[in-house]
Amino acid sequence: MNVSALQEVASSDRDVPLGYLVSDKKKRVVPFSPSPLKNSGKINPSEATKIFVQKHFPGTTADNWNDWKWQIRNSFTSLRQLAPLVELSGTEKQVLFSPGVHLPLRVTPYYASLLTNPESGPVIRKAMLPGIEELTLSPGEQADPLNEEASSPVPHIVHRYPDRVLFLATGFCSAYCRYCTRTHLVAKEKVHFNHDWEQAIQYIRQHREVRDVLISGGDPLTMPTSMLKHLLTKLRSIPHIEILRIGTKVPVVLPQRITPELTRMLKQFHPLMISIHFMHPAELTPETAEACTRLADAGIPLGSQTVLLKDINDDVETMKKLMQGLLKIRVRPYYLYQCDPIPGSAHFRTPVSKGLEIIKGLRGFTSGYAVPNFVIDAPGGGGKIPLIPDYFQGRTNENIILKNYEGKTFYYPDFE
């Protein structure tokens, strides 16, 4: 791919979030580093990444590739840009060549490198590249299936649970997952909302029952470090706020963002936790592992949130490999979500029974730390509802009847 042509397309003003410069400063041209960037603060590129860069981004310097803002500015935003990397499928070509059809797309160069891997490519493209199936609306699908707007007392705040709120700090993401609950938001808003945070912060100040704030969006880690620090400072100054959390996919799709500067800043706001959206074992690359290690070394507890997706991760062995791999990079499996019914998502959704089958296939067959909570975020705003296999079988007069992971029956004395 011609890098200069790609930069010209990807760095247009309409695609750059508020707070970013459009053009790079002139830099001395340095060949892409053939060896690890020791003590540089940069994420070390894997061997697979080096091969990808040399083939598809010839002439790109190591400094550029490892600059997270360069990654955003040079993101792929159309199927036509991706065509030199992968052979488009029939449904993808239908999107590309259908008059009047525009399905937003964004993939960072780093994450696009996984598309060219024979093992990871098929699952990544299913989740990230638009297909004509997205234009089919199925029963029960809605743009805002969780009814977040009805639980939003002021702009950017969703207050559904008694002691915590969701703070939608930005409408910008560095990658567009096709099944995202907030597709209706990130597909339209390509800016950060810092000009409009004060009303949301004031709401939190006034509601002393709120002790926990989850910062999401969009993706909060796509904000400049100074902007994110400003928000965290504002929230940490509120006496009744005990816990701050950040929801992100950045370590997976843009690991270059996890810089020493960022981790030093985040360490100032403990207790701070980060939930990371992982989808498949193919995402557990050396770069992502290094990014997660940096966050964990900064004392930040890391949890994973995974959406159950048809023909992507809907089998026990794939999910076990993902969950065990997460523990190895110090990320605790937290939630396994039933896919939300956003418009055009039927081809992603599995029967609920599939999720129960997967949990049953994990429980007892691997470490309990590797077993997430399977939940449905109830349509209409009912919140997260956990589902578990039927281990409780009822009771006799003096015992409850239990079935273990092997299907064997046991009795526990339980006197009322």
C-alpha cells in the first residue's frame, strides 16, 4: 500500500478527533527497527508485525509505527483501503459497491496486521469489516437496546444502578467493532466531549450515593493524556467517589497508546481499575501482552469483558484458550456478554444456551479465575442479569441436591 496516499485519506479533518494535530512534524527518516526498542518506552513490535510493516507500510519509521497518534491518523476507514491487504469477501464487496450504502469502519494499522495472519485474519475480519448482513433488521433489534438514553439524567451520564454511574467521556474509538452496543454513538461522534463535561461532573457531585464511576465512550484511552488526567482529577476531587474505572479496547487494538507517560499518570488516581474488551485468543499478541503488563505493573487491576460471538468465539476450547491466555498476561476474566441486539447483529448472536454451555465447559475444567460471569444486559434497561448452568437441583427434607461439573449428584445438609 502507498503510505503517502493512505496518510492523505486517513488524516482528513473529518476523521481526526478533537485535540489531535492533523499532520506529523518532519522527522529524520530512520529504517524500521529490526531489533527490540530497548529502554525507549515504546511497545516492542513482534516479528509478525515487522514483516507486515515492511510489506504494507514500506518506508515507515519505527518512531512513526510506535506513535499511537500516528496509528490513529493512519487508520483504515474504508474497505477500499483494506483491499490491498485482504481479498474482500462477497458480502464485503456488496457493501463496497452498493450505491448509497455507507457502513462506518475504522481499524488501526497495528490491528489490521492481524488481518493478514492466516490464523487470526478470519475472526478479526468477521468482527471488524462490514458486511451486507448489517443492513438486515431482525425482530427486537434497536439502536439503543439497553435504553441508556432513558437512564441519562444529564448529557454523558447513565445512572442505572444505585451507587454507580457510567460516564460517556468521548464518542471516539480507535476501532469499530461491528457488534458494539454504542455503534449509534461512535459511528456519528468523532470528537471528545471535554467541552461538555461540567454538567455531568456536577451531577456526580450532587449525588452522594454515587461511589463508583465507570469512564467509557467511545474509548477514553484515545483521549490525550492531559485531557484524561483533567477528567480523572475532577472526579477524584469528589469526596464520595471511592472507585474509578475505565472501559477500553485500546490495549488490544492500539497497544502503542500504553506509554510510560500514560501509566505514570494513571498511577496517581488509585483505586483505579481498567476493563479491557477482548474477543479472541488471536488478540493475545506480544504487543498486547506488553501493554497489559505495563498497566498491571502500575498497580491497576485489569479485568476482561468478552462478547459471545457466533462463529468467532462460541466454543469451549476457544473461550478456554482466551481466558487462560488472559490470566497469563495478568488480566482477570470478568464478564462474558450475550451479544446485544443492535440493528443488523443477528449474524453475531448465539442462542443463550450456547453461553451456558461454554460456562459449563469451563467450570471445573480450568481454574476458577479463568471462568467469567455470563450475563445478559437486559434490553430496555434492566441491567446485567447473570446466568449460570443449573447446578442446584432442588432439595429433600434435610438436604439440597447439587450436580457438579462432571454431572455427578451430591447432597449437602441444609436444615431450615
